[in-house]
Amino acid sequence: MFNADEFGELIKVTVDLSREVAQLKRELAGMVKVGRVAETDAQKGYRLDFGNDDNGQPKLSPWLPHPEAGGKAKSWFPLSPGQVVAMMTPPGDPRQGFLLRDGFTDQYKQPSENLQENVFEFGNARVVIKDDHASITVGSASITIANGVITLKASQIKHERA
């Protein structure tokens, strides 16, 4: 079947492959971590809390950039303290990591259950966009556009000229 040299080479290849698989498992395990936003800074970004270390101290990520679009079309939706997000570190190096927005929690519930609409909420303001409908609501006032009709609802309407 195998002579001694061939068998020795087979053992060497098997050991090398075993080491490589173990290294890949370690790197893969460190590539994605889920944590809660612990610190926020408009310039630095965010630090995540991954629980406590053996001494009871919080395990914090390095500062990570905002998970936003920064090209010609820009967005700014700051993360909130306590919000759950995932940190992705392709080479396993947290200093090269970036954030991925994660799902909803008991603290931050989803603003809709309708899969046919896009919803943005911030405080007392809500924007809903559907295929044939758009609305902006702030408190008890709203603007709705649907079927070529604009509907305003408010206790008072002011007209100002620029």
C-alpha cells in the first residue's frame, strides 16, 4: 500500500492540514462578534460592549466607524446606546473592523410589520413610504401623498415665505 516514506509524507500533510483548519476556525470565530453599543462619538464612531472579562471589566471594541453610506448619496442614522450591532473583522483584526446593523430588540422594537412599506421613526416623527403612498407624521400633524392627492392634517397651518 504505502512505503515508509509515502506514509511519513501522508502523516505530514495530514498534520499540516489539521493545523490550517484549526487556524481557519480561530480566524472565522473572530470575524463576527455581536455586541451592544457602549460608547458613541460623532467623530470617532462607536465602541461595542461584548460582556465582561474574567475580572468583571467590560470588554470593549476599538472605535469603529459609523455604518453609513458616504458617497454621493449620504445617510446619517446614528446608533443608540444599548443597540445590538455586529462587528465584522474580515482578517480577524478588530482595528480593521466595521459595523453591521443588527436586528430589533425588546428595547428597540421594529416600527412596522408590513413588508410592503419602508418606515423611518425618530422620536415623535414617522415617515412611511409605500408603492403608491408617502406620509410624514410629527405628533398629531401629518402630510400624506396618495393617488395624486396631498392631505394635510394639523391643528394649525402657517404659511411663511422665504
